[in-house]
Amino acid sequence: MNAWNTDRHGKVRASTVVGWKIAIEETGGALLRIEFSVDPALDNISALQFRLDGEQATQIGAQLIAASPQPQSSIATDEGNADQGYAPTRQRHAVR
């Protein structure tokens, strides 16, 4: 795996996540769309979309929970994240 992208000062370059969507595929995998901005004013929004198999989705979810400073019981409700300015959605219909 490649190293983190850094700026000329050696600091890790990272964009602010402003939203995400998850859709479940008929195959059992998941589609993950992450919306982000490199603009501090969050005016210019871009997105990347990923296809994950079930194992990848499980591993990423577990690692995000483990990295979270919050207790697991308060993580990831759509309403709770909306208060923080995030816009998560889950699409339960099958995606082909």
C-alpha cells in the first residue's frame, strides 16, 4: 500500500468529508459515495464512489468504529450526524 499523501512540509493532506451515501448491491456488496471538499469554505464539493465487497465493508466499518473517540452506542445515526453537518443516507434498494 502507498504512503499517505503529504504537502511540501510533510503534513498529511486530507479533505473534509461533507457527506456520504451507502447503497446495498444485489450481490451483497456495498456502494459507498464519499463527498468531500478541499475548500475551507466547503463551496466546492467533489465525490468519489467505491464498490466494496461484504468483507471490505465489514473491515472498514470495524476500523472506523475502533478509531472513533465516541462510545459505540452514540455512533452513526442519521439524525446524530445531521447535527454535525454531515448528510449520511442509506439506500436499501438493490443497485445493479
